[in-house]
Amino acid sequence: MNIAKIIETLPEKSTAERARMRENADRWLTSGTPQQKAAAKELKDAMDNLEAQERDAVRHMPVAERVVQAFTKRPPSETEEKLLRVLLDNPGSTSSALTQAIGWRAQSRHLHFGTMCQNREADLWPAEKSGPEDKGFFSGILAEFEPDGATFTMKPEVVGALAQLGIHAKARA
């Protein structure tokens, strides 16, 4: 295995892909051969360094610029664009209402929206956490949540950034 080639691909990997790579490296550190353990340590060190650099670079960018960069680097899929548009078209709606508006069932829209945000977290900003064991409220990266009515609205800076990318709310009559 050529760990250097794997390390070269890290900037292109999503947060989820990096998490899987980190899990594999942890497994090798525990039960791998000496070569696998060395490769796992090298990979984890490279990931830590890259993620620190990415956080530092993003920290100084305006929010809109971060959003444009994140969705340019990893363009939204057709499904992700639907997720963005349904929230733009229905601000102040519950997750259930947004799920129905997209034509899905249960809370599937919320799950997919959160995953979309999580996959771009490194290029945006960290999800808020409610405690040390919390993995983060990923939907809250791009959307504001109003607890009283359990409603979601796209953050204003995000609306402007998405417009720069050609993703707009439907024109209202």
C-alpha cells in the first residue's frame, strides 16, 4: 500500500470519507501489522495537519465566500439542490412540512440535509454541539432552527451565497 498516494487525495475527500478513513486507521493502529500501524499513524497525522490548515484558512473568510467555495468544490447533487431549494421556498417550515414539500416521507429530508452539511463542514464551519458526546447539529450549519415552532429557515448569508451559485427560491406571486 502506498500511503503517500492516499494522503495526496485527502483534500478531495468529504468529511464522511475522511471519517471512514480515520476509522480504518484506528482499526489498523489497534490490530494491524507493524507496516499498517505505521501507515495508519502517518495517515492520521496528515489528516490532522490538513484539517487544521483548512480550519485556519476558512476561519478568516466571510460566510458567503465559504458557502460558495464549499458548493463549488463539491457541487450539490440533484437531490442536494432539491434540499436547498425546498428550504429556500418554504422558510419557517417544520422538518415534516419540508419533507412533504419535497415529496418524501418521515424525516428523510432532515437526515439528507444534515448529511449534505456534514459533508461540507470542513469548508464551512463546525456544527454546534450541545455537549462533549454530541456529534453536532449539522443542519444548523446552513439553516437557523427556531425551537419554539421547531421550524427551519436558511441563514441569510447562505441565501445570498446560494444565489451566487444560481440556487434561488421560487419567485413569489
